[in-house]
Amino acid sequence: MIFVFLLVLLACILSFIVTFFSTKWVIKEAPIRGFTGKDINKPDKREVAQLGGIGILAGFVAGAFTLMISDSRSQEIIPAILLSALLIGFLGIVDDVFNVRQSLRAFLPVAAAVPLSLFSLGHSVISIPF
């Protein structure tokens, strides 16, 4: 039991570290490459970096890979979770770059949920993989 706790703790720490450093890198590089937008929530409407979800997605993938490598029980569900998360991340990048219509933004995540839905066929119990 303590071993599983340590594996989950390791995955969380690694995920935090990767998210922290990759987000800092994205915030530094995005304005250089022209990926900025107005922060409509600030009074001065200053320019801020876009594509911040890449750093969060990188941390999520690092933590998921750590769990997948270290825990054989989670090797079945984690690929489906990763595929769905990467599809959502890809949709976020496409939206940031091409400014997708709001009507498409509402329905495209349904397509990203397909891998999780296919994995869930025949499972009637929800369980946590650790």
C-alpha cells in the first residue's frame, strides 16, 4: 500500500515539475513567436502569452507515463486517458491558432471522449486505478 502511495506521489511531483518548467518556457517563447492575445480580464488589457495549455498538458503526460510505467494495473486505462487528453490539447492549440467558431468548440470535445467511451464498454463499475 505504501509503495502505491509513493508511486502516486512520484507521479504528482514529476507532473508538477514538468508543468512548472514547461509553462515558464511557453510564457517566455510565445511572445517571441507571436502567440499573444489581450487579457480581457485585466483593466489595462495587456498582451499575454497564449498556448499555456501546452505546459499543463506536458505535465499531465509526464505524470501519466510515470503511473503507466510503474503500475501494471493502470496500463489499460491510461492510454485511453492520454489519447483523450492529447486530443483535447490538440483542439486547444487549433483553437488558439485558428480561432475556431464557438459552435465547433462546444461539440469537438465529444469526439475526444470516444477513446474513453470505447474503453468503458462493458464496464459498469467506476474505479480509481491506484
